[in-house]
Amino acid sequence: MNVIIPFHKGDKEMAIRIVKWIQWLGPQPGTFHLYCRESDREGVALPEGWKWLTDYLQVTSNWGQRKDASGPNSMWRQAAREMQHRQAGPWLWLEPDAVPCRRDWLTAIVEEYARAGKPFMGGKAPTGGRMSGVAIYAQETPSLVHGPFVSDPVAFDFVDGGKEFIAQAHLTELISDRYGDKPFKNVDDFNRRVPTSVALHHGDKTGEIYGYLRERLSGKEPKVLLGNGEPYEMPTAVETESFLGGMRKRLDWIIGEIGEDKPRRGVFYKELKARGIKAGGKGRVAKSR
């Protein structure tokens, strides 16, 4: 199985994180490819046995230059055409916010795909009854669907409600698509939303899921955050306020770096609001009451 991890410069930290995580999980039955513009490769170490996916069409993409879906669409289309050109077999489109949750994650996915006998296999998307974009695609995908290859500015997996994919797809519970979910509240919330049966969880852009998974897969009991477990000691109110104060200073700096890029500021402010933090004035951040 080919595994393609696409990213642009804005996703680079997520890409580095998932590469390290996959290595931590151990050997997998697949060929791994990192996929980005050549100019975005700087600072990303390619693990032994991994490859950069190079587009044989030599298309100059607009990845990251527009705010609609045309950038991600062009990445997916170019990858699909490249895999068909190479006659490389099926491929898993693993966006960098889709995190493997089991040591046997790829084995489980590959085996179910083989049993299903369909060209596509993904999880059920949270809206519209679609197949998730994070999915396995057949080698001949460009010959099997039409709309996703002409869909700008609509995301390739949203075209016509995803009907072309869903008509030829096996929906699996191994891939959990919870894109847009709020951060985990605690260990219980994590265990509810990411059961041990899930092989791949899509939708964590913060990286907080890695801590929960590392504790689960290491066989350690997660720390109890409410003081009713040993040996964890709750921080004092002073320590908590000191930590939050440091975070607010960090957020001030980030907003300052974003500057006058209004679309990026809008996305950032929305994320802050979802986390219970409000920003006001000229980039100042205050704790929500």
C-alpha cells in the first residue's frame, strides 16, 4: 500500500509530527511518500525508506496561495494522476491531521480494503453522508471519477455530495473522520471519541491527541486531572495562572507575527474563541471570563 502525506508550508509542523509518530509506532506494510512543493521540503527530514513524491506532469501548483479548496484539490489530483502513471497500485491519502491510533493501523486498513473489493475505502464524513477525503483510492482513480478532477473551488470529496465516490466505496469504521471537532476535554472524552478499535483519526490540528495515544499505547495509565488519582498532584492556582499568563504572551506574539493578513487573522481568532480565549485591541489577548 502506498501512503501519501501531502502538506504545504503552513502544515509543515504537522507533517514533521506525523512522520515522527509513524516511526514511533513501528514498521508498517507500505511505501511512504511525502508530497509538497520542492520549496517546502526544507527542514523536513526524509526517514530511511521513505520517498518524495514527484509529479511527472511537472505542474506548478497554487498550493497554499488561495483560500478556497483549489490548492488541496490540485495536490490530490496531481497525486492521483501520478499514481496512475506509475501503475503503483492503491494509495492512502493521509492528510497530516489524520493520526494513526494503533500500532497495527496500516495492516488493519490494508486487510479490510482487500476484503471489501471496492476501489475506494474511507470513513463516513461527519456531514452529508459522504466518504471522508482521508481514504484509500484505487490506482485507476482518474478513470473512475470525473467531478473531483474539475471541482474548483469545491473540495474534491464534496463534489455533488461525494456521490461518485460513495457509489464505489466501502465505508469503514477503522477511519474516524471528526474534522472540526472541539479539543478533547479530558481522558474520558478522548476515549469516547477515539475508541481503541479506530485505526486512523482525522481532525486533530493541535497535536494534543499524540499525548493521549502515547500513554494508551505505552500501557501507562493516563494522568488523572481532577486530583483523584495517584501520584498526580494538581497544580496550585498560582502555578495555573502563571502558565496561562505565559500562554497569553505567546499568543500576543503569534498575532503580532500574523500582522495585517486579515484572512489568517480571522481563522486564528476563530480558533481562539473556540478555545475560550478572546482577543481584543491591537492583537492583545485576554482570558475569557
